[in-house]
Amino acid sequence: MGEYAVADDNVMRSILQSAKCIAVVGLSDKPDRPSHGVSRYLQAHGYSIIPVNPRIDEALGAPAVSSLSQVQCQIDIVNVFRQSHEVAAIVEEAIAHGAKAVWLQLGVVNELACKVASSAGLTVVQDRCILVEHQRLIGK
């Protein structure tokens, strides 16, 4: 287990309670994909969802962008549904954009990228499902 393997419940709760805008990197427009279901849940709980995926035009009624640099608003959470080896580049974009937090979904682990994000002042959650944690910490 790495340094970022287990996030503190108070930190996760705070992120989830204060966030308004979540950029979802790897959001699919296919309803059967986990990224779609998780994002639909978050949208239903009041979060603004920005799909970040160069392969789609829109998802969940929101226009997609191809990268975080194209997001026009403050990003509170960058929620990552990509392979672990892609996380470093996503973290660099999140830092450049001024995002507040990076949340790596269950199974997405990149210790070095998490250290870079944390050193840049971003809150980091790794290897946790944001839907599961929202249900557990905030309520259904």
C-alpha cells in the first residue's frame, strides 16, 4: 500500500461537500460504462459534470471537451477513469488548470503522479470510487 492508498474520510467528505464542478476524464457516452453511471449519479446529486473525452461530443446532456485545458470554469474535482499510466499527464493538466482535487477511481493507482499533485497543493484521492464514497460519507 502506498502513501495515497487510503484517503482520510474527513478529507473525502470535505471535498465532496465543497465541490460543485467535476471534470470526468474518460467519461463515456455509453450508459453501460462505469464512468457513465458514476457521473449520472453525481449529476443527480447536484454536481456539474464536464465530460473530458476527445472521442465523444457529449455525455449526460453536457458537451464534451478533449482536454482539461478546454474547461472554461473552475474545476473542483478531476475524476479520473483512465489507465494508471495515463494519470501523470492528467495531473499535469489539472495543476495547470488550477483544479482543487484529483480523484482516481477504483483501480487507478499512480503514486508518483499523486505525489506531484499533492506537492502542487491539490487534494488527492486514489483507488476509491467517488460514488461509493459519496454514498458512504454524504448519504444517498
